[in-house]
Amino acid sequence: MRLPRCLVFAAAVALAGCGTAPTSKAPPAPMPAPAPSKPGYYKDDGPGDKVPADLDTIPEPVPRAEPLHRFANRPYTVFGREYVPATSLRPYRERGIASWYGKKFHGEKTSTGEVYDMYALTAAHPTLPLPSYARVTGVATGRSVIVRVNDRGPFLHDRVIDLSYAAAHRIGIAQKGSGEVEVEAILPGTTPLRAAPSLPPVAAAAGTAPASPRAAVEPMAVAGAAPGFAVQLGAFGNYANAQNFLEHVQNQLASAQVEPKIRQVSGLFRVYVGPYASRDEARRIAQRLEAAFGFATTVAEH
């Protein structure tokens, strides 16, 4: 759950004044208690009346080095709890519940002063430096999305991150309202993201139109398919992002003697290793990769 910046500021100021001597002025009006949380979103919040039809094709933000905001990374207090944001980019990984915020805050300013767009791939986090980037992976769905973190929240119910509606939709938790996720900070200096090469063309019969890039990857995936269980490292809505991630992890995984591949399943481009003959074997590989490299993995039938 995310609170408006004005409410956060009011809470911080009210708490900061607790140590001063009493005065003759009337005490400030008590801050209203937050509304009870529901599994979905705030009262009067939601995805909006006109949801764009192309949410799955919105490009993911490309992580880049940005100067940190001058004020948005200072310590603050909300509901009696003190938060100390990081003031530099550093490795970070956490598993917990993600929620999302929508039309109630659409068009308002975020903690960095930018305008919140619920249809952009952004997020709010209590302590990650602003702005920064993170990869969020739905534990149940295995879907991943890169978000730009430019806001503060959530502050209630042990939730670890608040996603924009578009980001929640991308990983499959928008309808449910919340879901368990893995959040991993992306450090631009150690995550080389470059334009992916074009997919190899598929030979077309005489008189037929060339196959599209999406169609090109399908024969490769089907041809290489084998029964068993795969260890999924990431899932992406477009091939270019999957290829970028594949190139990033290839060097790291070389020492583990596993080879990542891309396979298109159910409209997503999945980066995986395997397949392995049994689920137990795949789980052992997954645990080894998580321990050695900090990857968020999912084991599924290949």
C-alpha cells in the first residue's frame, strides 16, 4: 500500500515534533487512520476505465546511471516506523508481497516529483534509492518485469513493493491485487543491456510472406523442446529483453556448466536451463544457482 507524499510528510513532521516542549497552541488534529486494507486496492482505486490494449508491449525501462534525488532519499518516519533509504546503488534482493496502485494516484506527483503514470513500468519502494531500477518476478507465475523505482511505499501489511498497474499486469498479479514476488535491484554498471540482434529468418515457401520475429523463435523453441523439467531464470514479454538477459547471465553461468536458452511458451519468452529428467534434479540445480548467483528461479515442466 502506498500513501500520498503529503500524508507521509505530515506523519514525519508530526512525529518529529513529539520531543518539543508543550505550547499554548491547540494540538494538531490527529492524522486519520489508514483505511483497512483489502486484497485488491484502495477504495475508489483500480485500473481505470480505459485500460490500454497494448500493456504487454510497453517497453521495459533500460537501466542507466542516474543522479539520485536530492531529497527523496532522506530518512523519514511513517506510522511510528523509521525508514532509512539507501543513498547509493547496492545489491539488494528480497521476497515478499507486492501490491499495486492505480487511478487514485494516476497523474499525481511521486516522491521524486515525477508524475505517476499507472500505465508505465514503475514502482514504489520504502528504502531503495530513488531513482533506481529493479527486476520483479512473480513467484506463482514466473513472469518478470524491469521497473524504474521512483516513489516511496508501501507502508502497511509487510508488503515489500508497490507496482504500477502495468507492472502488476505484466507479472500476473493485477487481477488478484497482490502476490508474492522476488525483488532484485539492478545495478546499471554491472548489467550490460544492449540492443539484441535480429532473429534469424525462417525460410519461407515461394510466394509466401517472410515470417515475423515472433514466429521465428517458435520453430527454434519447438525443435529444441524435450520432456522433463526446466529451471526458469526469467520471463519476458518480448524477445529483445529476453536476449539481453540471456547475454547477461551467460558469462556467470559458464562456471556452473549450465547453458541458458530461450523458449517461447504461452506468449512469453522464457530464459531457462535444462531440461532435467526429474523435478528433484531441477530443484537441486535451481538451489545451486540461487546460492551461487542469487538468481530467482522457478522449476516447471518443460
